[in-house]
Amino acid sequence: MNTNLNTYKRGENSGWDDAFCVGLKEMDTRNMIIFSCFDDLMQLVNQNMSINSIRTAYHNMVTMMKYSFKEEENYMVNAEHNFDAVHKIQHDDIIGRLEGIDIDLDTVQAKIKMVSEIFYDWILIHVTNFDRNCCAHFFVHQLLNSQLVVGDFPLSLAYDPVVPDHQRQQRLCPGCPI
């Protein structure tokens, strides 16, 4: 399914959509798993399952998000990407907001609505903007630093021998401090 993100409505659409992809297979796979955990949680709520089942599904989703965020941060640091501290603060904020919600039997619907808002903020704002931009930035710098060789001829898709490195970088990654 390919959805225009401008028409994707919180709570009306469900399931993973390729529009959420950021371009790194590992990240996209983890995000799909988180989405699946959220769908499982919503299914349990909609079927009026036991509060213990709902809490377990919620815990699984939050645990997967923590793992995914940590892996994403490690990937960016290990790839020598200039990982922005604001990005980590956003991850910490999302987890903090989710961990601050205690789902109980009397307030399950209200609490799940809060969880849904945080979830949709994560997928529609954080993933499709911050994560995608971070990945694009990373790919540009990989390209800038690449030394592809065809025969004896070094070739970089970003290479233009007449343009100095700093100008080439600004052309490919405007406003980048690296």
C-alpha cells in the first residue's frame, strides 16, 4: 500500500505503509515490527481482551521501540554520522511519554488514545521527517566520501573535479555543518 502521508489520518488508517520507509532496511524492518506491535495492541483493546494481555502487548511495543532507538543511535554513531543530540532527546521523550502511561482497567480507552497519539506522532513526524532526513544526510556523506573505481579511473557520483570539496558538499547537503 502506498499512502500519501498528507492524507494519512491518525486512527483511521492502520497497518504499515511503504510511505513510512526511511531507506535503511534494518531501520525499516524494526519500524515495521513496532507497527505490528501497535496493531496487536489495538486489536486486543478493540476485542476487550484482559488488561494483562493489553499491558503485555503495550510492554512489548515499548520494549521494541527502546531497542530500535538504541540500534538506530548506535548505527549512526558507528557509521561516523554526525548524530544530532536532539535526535536522541526525541527518542528519550517518546519513550518517557510512553513509560509515563499506566494502563489500568478503568481508564484503558483513554490511556490507549494517549498511546495512539504518541505512536502516530512517532511514525508521522519523527520517522518520516527526522529519521528520513538523518538517513538521507548519511547517504550524501557516504557518497561524498566514496571512491568508486571503474578500471583505473576513480569515480564518485558526487565528484566534480572543478568544484572544491566544500562547495560540492554544500551543493549535495545544503546547510550541513560537517
